[in-house]
Amino acid sequence: MNLALYFAKRYLFSKKSTNAINIISGISMFGVLIGSAALIVILSVFNGFEALVLSLYNRFTPDIKIELVKGKTFAPNTSAFSQLKSKTGTLFYVEALEEKALLRFGKNQYIATVKGVSDDFLKTHALDSMIIRGNATLGTNEEPRAIIGSGVEYYLSMNIESDDPLTIFSPRKNMGSSIDPTNDLNRSEIYVSGVFQVQQDFDLKYVLVPLSFARKQLDEGNNVSSVEIYLKKEANLKQYKRNAKELLGDNFKVRDRFEQNELLYKILNSEKWAVYLILTFVLIIAICNIIGSLTMLVIDKKKDIAILLSMGANKRIIRYIFLFEGLLISMVGTLAGLTLGAIFCFVQLKFGLIKLGQSGTFVMDKYPVEMQWPDFLLVFITVFVISFIASWSASRLSVRNLTNVREELTEQ
């Protein structure tokens, strides 16, 4: 095995009698280098976009969300929820009540989700950084205020500095059979204190109000539709979630951020793996050049093979020589490609050379990049497996035709 590796290293850097072999080997190595670098760069960019998108969603998504399995609202003042509120690891405990409602401002109408939240909500989301107009305040129980998404503001053509309040309509719980349908609706007015902008799904959907205001508007007494929990950094999410399930029982579903945005995570992962597969096919094409390179090398080294066979080497050693030769070509290209890809990602991360577009058009002005060591390992293993298969096939097919190589060279 060591002898085969020694000869493979010598053949890798030695000059061949036919210059075309050097050229084909160089092309094979360069193709693997470019393919590996491209794969690392693309995967890192996808990691950056994934982290960016998830950060936008996570600003509005709690670590743990608790809802009923069946039904909409429940009483949060049970002993189980009291224990959960005081549980080690809980940073903020938010009671929320949300329901769709009709909004009206002036002559404009829009259907959105009214979400009533308890006081801790403003602490968890750092709304100051999301507010684009007005202030991040929900007022008091006596003088409640609303914070609306920028999409809601757009469709209502609202000016929050106006003296006109936002009117909210929602169905009464015990609707009668009144001739006038407006009698079956709860109607409340509330002034808007600020406009937030996080992500389109939230900007077009939510109107944030105090929990007491939402309960009155939706006829829910002391009930809530969910409990949102934000954990301390050192808290064990999986363990906390498991304990919460045991404490609350089968009537409640306890979901982490992945389960709350399961479709989003699946889409991001599927896009990343699709690009990985496409670039892997490009790598396969580049690595297939190794087959031609090894075939020509075998022909070029017929005399060396004959000498080795005369000295007692068997076909197995000869096959290993050219197998290691193919692996060395691909591994040198891979390591160089990974290094080049890492340097490119570092430069992009540090200086942002490649821009997304005009400044202010996107959430950020440069392509996001996030390098992760599993991606480097994945690319290395991918190239190794493909190059091993190609080199093994080439070495077996080439050496198989050298049965009478000693006789042929003697006759010459």
C-alpha cells in the first residue's frame, strides 16, 4: 500500500513523455478546484440567506408557543401555567389573544389579525429597532394604543399623525338575529402609536394591541389563544419543551420555532439541497476527466509497469498506484478549492464586494455569507466518493488490458 502511494506521488509531479497527459491532469485538477470552491461559496451564501430570513421571522416568533390542540382559547391562570411561568429558563412569558377583524380608517377597509399581548411582549421583541414611524408603545389599559404593520398602514392609507382613530370591527360571541348586521359586531376605536416593519408576512397581517383591549373587543373574558415563551440563552430548548409537554398534558401543543415555521424551514433546506445536487453533477463531469488522464498515464507508464511486474508486483499493487494517482489529483484540487472558497467567503463577509442591488432596496446591501464546517466536510466527502469511484473504475479497466505487457515490450 505504501509502495503504491509512493509511486502515485511520484507520477503526480513527474514529467510525462506525452505533454497531453500533463494538460489533461491539470484540467482535471482545475475542474475539481473550481467545482469545490463554487460549491462552498454557494452553500455559504445559502446559509447566509437562511440565517437572514430566519432572523426576520424569529424576531416575531417565540422560542416556545403553546396552543390548544382543539379549540381557540383557554384560561391561562391554571397551576400548570403558573409553574411554567416561574420555571427556570423562562426569560419572558407572554399571554396573547389573536383573531381576524375588519379595520377601517377613513373610507378604507382592510382585514387583518388583531393580536393582544401582555406587557412582556415589548421587552422580547425590541420593537424600537423595528419601528419605522411613531413609537413602540401600547399605551395603558385606560388609554390603549396600537402598533400596526407597514402593510396594514399601506392598505388603509393611514397617517398615524392624524387625529382620526383606527376602528376595529369583530363579531360578537353571542350574535343575535338583528335586522341591522352592525348590531352583531363589536366596534372599538384605538389610536395608532407606531408602525413596525419586520417581514412581509407580519407587516401585512398584524395589529398589536394591549391584551385587555383585545379581550374586550373579542368577548374573551380572561382567556388567551396562546402563551409565548422566550428562553434564556443558557436554557436547554429540547429539555424545556419536553418538560412543558409533560406539565400541560395532551390537550396542548407545544411548538418550537422550527415547528411554528416548518414550511419555511423545508423550503430553505430544499433549495439548498437542490443547488448542492446541481453543482455535484458539475463536479462529476469535472472528475470524469480523471478517467481519461489515468488511461493515458497507464499507457505512458507501460515500461514502469513491466519492471514492477518483473520485480514481483501483482496487478493489485498496479491498480492501487493509479487509484491513488486519481485520488491525489482530485484531493489536491479539492483542498485548493476549499481554501479558495473560504478566502472568497471571508473577503465577502469582511468587505461585501458583491452587492445585492441599490442601497436601501433590500434588507441588506451585500450578499450574506455564513461559513459552516459541516459544508466543508460535505464537499470533501462528496468529491472523495466521486473521485474514488472514477479512479477505481479507470484503474481496473486500464490495468485489465496489460496482461501481456512484458511480452509486448520484449518484442519491441
